[in-house]
Amino acid sequence: MEHVSGIKAAIVAAIGCLSALWGWFGWLVIIWICCMLLDYITGSAAALRAGEWSSKVARDGIWHKLGAIITVLVSIILDGVIGLILDNVPGLSLPIDYVVFLSVLTLVWYIFTELGSITENAGRLGAPIPSWLAKAIAALEASVDDAGDKLAPEEDEDKQT
């Protein structure tokens, strides 16, 4: 029982540290981590229910999550670099105070992706899923995609030749 209390204390301490260090951004990270864990658990449960669970697929899921973590870290680093450039290059500025943007967009996109996957897994577990819920998650994810696409619009194919 002491072991469980120690784990709970460590989790609460980690959450408290993230909140103190990052404020609302820390909560966004915590929500994303919880979504990743819930997706992995519900995906494994759905595969077990269907008799399709395999350690290879489970490992692939972990590798997939690791790739997402790396992508979020890259976006956090990029936000930091952009902030340093804006703070230290004379004459270069934005009409807003830049703190974080790309990492928030990336985290929110991953959260919506995980929520969509969790919803699909719940359906595979036999829970009825309201169609409007799946549509709302997809619409929110698409709106984040649109916001990100406006940052780096694709060139016309004719211009790339």
C-alpha cells in the first residue's frame, strides 16, 4: 500500500511542478500525456476484446507515441528559437508578444488526434458513440490543421516547376 501512495505522491508532485513551471501550457502537456495513455490503454483493450492483440502492434504503438513526443519537443525548441531571435535581432519584431505558438498548435492537434482515436477505441469496445462527438473532434482537428496551414501555405504546383 505504501508503494501505491508513493506513486500517487510522485504523480501529484510532477503535475504540480509542471503547473508551477509552465502554467496553462503545463496543463496542456498533462492533458496530452493523459490522452496518449488513455489511447494506448483503450486501444490495447479493444484489441484484446477483438482477439487481435499482439506485442508487435503494441510496440508499434509505443514507437508511434515516441515519434509524437519528439515532434512536440521539436515544436517547443522551435518556439524557443523563434523567441530568442525576436528578442535579440534588432529591427525584427512581430505585432504581438511571442511566447509560444507552434508548440501549442502541435499539442492541441495531437490532443484532438488522440481524442478521436480514444473515441474510435471506445466504439470498438462496444460503447455507442454519438456521431456528433466524432464530427466535433474531427472539425476541431481540421480547424487546427487550417491554422497551421496558414503559417506555411503550400505553393501552387505550377510554381514549383
